Amino acid sequence: MSEPQAKRRYTTQLSFVAQPKLRRLLARGLLVGLAAVIMIGIAYKIEDLSFQSYLRDQKLETTVKVIEIREKIEADVFHRILELNELATVLGQNPDMSPTEFNLKAVDFLMANPEVKNIAAAPDLVVKMVFPLRGNEAVIGLDYRQNEEQFAGVEEAIRTGKGIITGPVNLVQGGRGLIMRKPVVTRTATGIKKPWGILSVVLDYDKFMERVGIPEFEKEFDILIRNVGTQSSLPAEVLLGDPAILNQNPIELSFNFPFGNWQFAASPNGGWPVHRPNYVAGWFQRGLLITLCLITLWYVMSLLDRRRLAEKLLSTGIEALDHGFVMFDSNRRLVAFNKKYKQLAGGSGMVRIGARYEDIVKANLDAGLIPDAVGREEEWYAEWSQRLDIKEADKEQVLGDGRTIRAYDRPMEDGSVVGLRIDISDLKKAQIAAEAANKAKTDFMGVLSHELRTPLTVILGHAQLAKNFRSMPAYKKLLAEIETHPELTQEVEPKLDAMSDQIGKMMEAIERSGNHLFTLISEILDFAKIDSGTLSMDMEPATTCDIVEPVVEQMRPMVEHKGLRLEAQCAPLDLVGDSKRLQQVLINLIGNASKFTDDGTISAEVTQEGDDILFKVRD
């Protein structure tokens, strides 16, 4: 493969790996974005509801204050209306009242109402009397029919017969005032009502407003007070404020006076607030909270993605196992398994998520899938339950199809159980074959050892006899015949002794090698017994010197033949053990030391440390 092709392939693999991750990030980003939109919408709705509640509180507070002002104005105006009606009644009963009499009545009225600038009586709509006269001389002779600014109000008061309050108007005598007008009616001798004229009371506009607390109220609120008339077609007359206030959704109240209807509107200076106090700080806190929530959501989703990937990887790994895998929760209900486990469980329909471990075992027992339990199902189940309870549930099982499995169940800290089902059929067959081969080997080694020991024993026996051939009858007979020939005795006997010594040495060598071979054969047999697990120990009382000294004497010729020295330091200690096996160990150790030592000394030492006896071989 060329280098460009390799790069393209590597890039393609990376893209395949990156695409799922990119999709997960995109999906996570969309969910987080949707959550952000929802949380911002909820935050906006909460802010809107909070603002509406705050606005209602503001309007309620404003309404209470407006009502207080309205009550003051109504009480003040009603009081003056009553007094004006009383004065108009007196004047109607005495239409020919002289200026002096009028002044006396007007003095009482002005004394009770400091804001009143003057009182004027206009029979036939021409002012004839006014009190106080000083400062109001210009009013005398005023014909309301000729005054367009005031005639409309005068005409309206006469038409309704109830009177009217108008203003503020520019007064003839100067300044601004509120004018309360009350038509005066007389009665003829027959009781018929007859218009006499009009009675007007001029209130100082500024003092009246100050009396009812309007200046203080205007420090907080924009105010509109206007006279909307009674049933007249006259346009609304503004008493105070700017009609533009009506565009600010003000609090609106009404004054129901006998002389007409007033409208009272008020809103905070500059209009109602568009948001609550600390609006920016509140949104900043919400932004921090939303950001924290989104970060937490992103982190939780990352953890969930990692968990899903881990679960997927675990599931893939479990399915890739060549063994059956199963996991039960603390209530012994199935939470995870792979196909191999279901196959080994006989494909039972009970193998499903949520199934109880006991129910799965009972289903297999009922189906006869456990040959060992056939005919003794209850006993087998009781044994299985006991093993599971004492956390020793490992066991080999033979399935109905002849396969052998090893079942491993391990409890976890939370009470869950994880298990493996390993098909050991091939291993079992191999084990049986190995055990058979090992038995055949052991039997063969036993037979071989027996067959070798028998002739070797004969050889050793004859070697021992040959070594002591001087005690044999044939040798004694030959020696006796030589002695009968004195002339040969001196010549033959030395030669015969030399031959006897040579034969003895040869027999000793044969005996030594035979004993070594005998030992090797015994060791081979012992190895076979160890391998087969049939080696037994003969534990008997003995002393350390009885064990060490024979070994040293047996191994000394071999060691000294190599030019080495063999020394023994044996403390006489009592023990219980297999002396033969201990001697075999010492022979092997000394033999190994002799093989790998060129010069020097090999020492065998026995010491005691506490309750332990140590056999040491040093080279």
C-alpha cells in the first residue's frame, strides 16, 4: 500500500471514529440549547409574573393614596356646596336683599372658608353685589351674557338647576380661581319657581389645592383632575394637570358632586415602572443560575454518555466472552447475561432480565437439564442453596448434552452475584487422558523399578560375597593346597594376596555403584509417586546424627575422589520424621555441591532455631 493510500485509510478510520462522537456532541448541544431556551423562557415568565405582582402592588399603593386625596377634596367641596346651597336658599327667599344684608351673610361664609376670594350675586345675570368689595370693584356690573369665558358655565348651572363648579378661570379681578355657581330661584305667590339670577363663589385655586394636599401629592405622582360635566354636551374642563396622563394607564377615580362629575387620574411621575427594582442584578443572578444549570446538565449528560458507552463496551465485552456470563442483583434477580450463558442454561425461557436465580435453577431442574439432579431434585436444590448462601457455589456440572461446565458464583459487597459458566469439556477430557497417562507412567515406573531392582539386588549380593571371597570354602581349599607345597608358598601367597586385594577393591566399586544405582532407581520411583500423589511418609522418632552420619559416610568417597573434603557438624537432636526421605534430600544436596565445587570443603551442619531443626549444606 502506498503512503497516500495509507494516509487516506487512516483519515477515513478517524472520521468513522469521530462521527459518533460528533453526533453525540451535537445532540448534547441541541438538548442543552433547548434547555437554555426553556429556562430563559421560565425565567422571563417568572420575571414577568413578579413584575405584574410588583406593578399591582404599586397600583394598589397609588390607589390608596389617590383615594385619600379624593376623600379630602370631596369632604372640602361638599362642605362648601352645602354652605353655598344654604346661602342661595336665603337669597331666593329674600330676593330684594340689600347689599348690607348680603354682606352680613357673606362675612359668615368667608369666615368659615378662608380660601374663598369673594362671593358675588348676579340678579338677571348681572353682578350687583360682591363681598368683599375692595379688590373686586371690577366685578360690579359684569354681565355674564357678555363674558364668553364664563357664560357657558353660568348657562349650564341655570339649565340644570343644580349648580356647577368651573375652573381654573382667569378672574376679572386678577388671578385664577375655581368658581362654584348656584342658580337662585324665587317663588311667586302661587308657588311657581322663577329664576332670579346666579350666586357665584370664587375659591383661590392655589390655596384650595394646597389645602387638600395636592402639591405634596404631585411630588410623587402626575395628576389630572377634570370636570366631565353632568348630562351636558360641554367638553371636559381640566381643573388640574395634563390630559396626556390618561395615556399612562393611570388610576382613575370619580367625584360625584351635585354640581357635576369630576374625574381624578394619577400615575407615578414619569409613568409606571417598566421593571422591578434591581432588575439588572436579578437577571444577572438568573443568568448565573441558568449557566450553572446548563454546565451541570452538560456534565450530567457527559456522565450519562460515558456510562452508556461503558455499558455498551461492557455488553460487547461480555458477548465476546467464550464463557457464559451472568449477573444478579442483591435480590437475586437477573440484570445481565450473554448468549453463551443462555445456551449453557439450556435456552430456558426463564433466562430473561428480572428473572430470579432460583426460578432459573428450578426451571432447569424441571426440564431435566442437570443430570446430577435427576431423581433427587429437591436434595440437589437444597445443596445448591446452601452453597450459594455460604458463598461457596463453585462446582462442576454435567449438562444434559454431556458437556461439563465449571460454575463460578462470586458475591459482591452490595449483595449482588456475578457468575461465570466455563465449558471445560475439552479440559475434562484432557484431564482424564492425562490422569490415565500418568497412571500408566506410574505403573510402568513401578514395574520398571521392580524389574531393575531384582537383578540389581542379585548383583549387589554377589558383589558382597565376592568382596569377602577369602571366607569362601573354595578359597580356603586352594590356600590349603598351596600350603602343602612349601616350595610354592613364598612365591604364590604374595601374588594371591595381591589378587585378593584387587578383587576386593573391584567388588567395593561394584557395590558402591550398585548402591548408587539402587538409590537412583528408588528416587525415580519416588518421583513417580510424587507425580501421582501416592508418595507416603513414614513418620518415626529419630536423632539427627542417625540421619546425617550415614549420609556423610556414604557420600565421602565420591567427594574425596574429586579432591574435596567432607565435614559434618551434627548436634544430637530428637525429631519425628521420615529418616529415609531426609537422607535422600541430604544426598541430593551434597551431590549437587560436589558437582559444582572444584576445590575446598563441603560441610553438613545441623542446628536448632526455636522449634525448628535446620539441615544445612555449605560448599
